[in-house]
Amino acid sequence: MRNALRIFPFILVGLVMAGCKPEAPYQYGGVELTKPARKIISLSPGISEVLASKGGGYNWLVGRTDSDNYPKIMSRVPIVATSKPNWERIAQKKADLIVYDPDLYSQSDIAEMSKYSRMPPFALGGNSIDEFTKNLMTLSTMYTGETFMSEYVDNINAARQKALADPVKPTPSVIVIMPDKSGEHYIAGKDSFYADEVRAASGNAVGPVGTKFVPVNAESIIQMNPDIIVTAGDPDPFINDSRFASLTAVKKKHWVNVQQDALLRRGSRVPDVIEGLHNNFAEMMR
């Protein structure tokens, strides 16, 4: 039904295990090295997703955060960070490489990481899909996982091309919201990675200037009056908020509920997010 709540599932993709590959030269910072990483610590759930299910790096993972819950096989990797890194545990791993999300760690954290990694810590971020995929390929050279990672990057680009070949008309204006039961909702900046996923799915991402989620300004959202609302998780706290009852998207029930982890993590489900958003945008704008 056109006006029904959209919740699109994500299919668990079969795990690709890294095989025993001969060590080969790789590039890092413009320097050719001959000893790739064979002990990797991931301090980001999104990065762990990619390494474990797409990037061919699961065999080399020796540490993760306690938030890493996808794919399920991640439960076998030792936890070295909770709300903060446990430097004692990290030191015990004698890691070749520590990978982190630059949005989550301070300069002092990064300096500390450098003490426990043979290679300089690598920041896997990106506020656009192009930047993200470029960083993925750079990371893959550090553990000779280029073949695996290029396949994943191809999947991301294929999802974008599929949406581009079938653009949604008229192009919907879209906001990305992180609802909260307390009424303190957050909206994604239009320069963020999440907004770029919306654009890749043939939507026009609107919102405040910036790359992060910021507290919602109700008056500003009412002025935006988006055609579609994308929510990270349960949409009810936002769509049932009386302040937004006049929004076109609320009246028409044009909201897309994306599993929170899948949307908020730059991880292994980016193609699924793009495809799912595109399909829902197209249905809603018919």
C-alpha cells in the first residue's frame, strides 16, 4: 500500500573470508612497503562490518568495540574498546594497524593509538560516497585485500547507477532524522554522508549546513516541509510529535524507517540503503 509505513529489510550477505594470500608490496602514504597488516584492530562498528563481510579482512581482525554486532561472526573477535579504548588490551594485541572513525576520536586518542600500532592509525571516514569508497580502497592495500574491496566498491557504484538510470520524478525533498522518545530529535546536515546516500537514491537532501546530526529546529523543518522523511530507527517519536503534524510527509505517511545501524554506520550495507531508499522514494512519488 502506498501510504503504509516503509520498513525495508537488509539481507545478510554471506561472509567472505580472506584466504591465504602471498604478501605483496602495497602503498601507504606514497611509500611502497612489503609487509602488509596481519593484525588489525577496528575501533568503528562500520569499519568492522566492511572488514568482516565485504573487505576480506576478517582473518586479520584481532580487536573490536563492544558495539560491533554485524555480521554475527564479529562476536568471535575480542573486545578492546567499550565507550573508550582499553589501551591495556590494545597493547596486548601488538597490532600492525588500528583503523578508526575520525568522527569518534580525538587527537589525543589518535596519538595514543600510534603507540600500539606498527603502522600509523588509519582514519576511515568520508562525508560523501566517493570519499568513503576511495578510503576503502586505500585501506584494502594495507592488508592486500584489494580484490575483495573492489568488489564491494563495485556493488556501491552499481546501486548508484541503478538509481541514476531510473530517477524518481518529481525529485522528492528528503530529511534524515534520528528520532528520540524525549522529543530531542536530530537532523542530518545536508553535507553529510547520509545526505549523499539520499542523493544517490535520487532524492534531494535538505537540512542544515554541515556534516553531522544536529538538534532539530522545529520551525526550520516546518519551513522545509519535506516530501519524505527518512528515520534512523523507530519513526514514531518524530511522526507523532504534534509540532510536525502539518508536514506534508507526515500527512501522506511518506516516511522510510531504516534500521538504525544500517543507516548510521558507514559499513557493509551502503548498497542496500541506497537501493531501499530509491525503491521507497519511487513508490511514494508516483
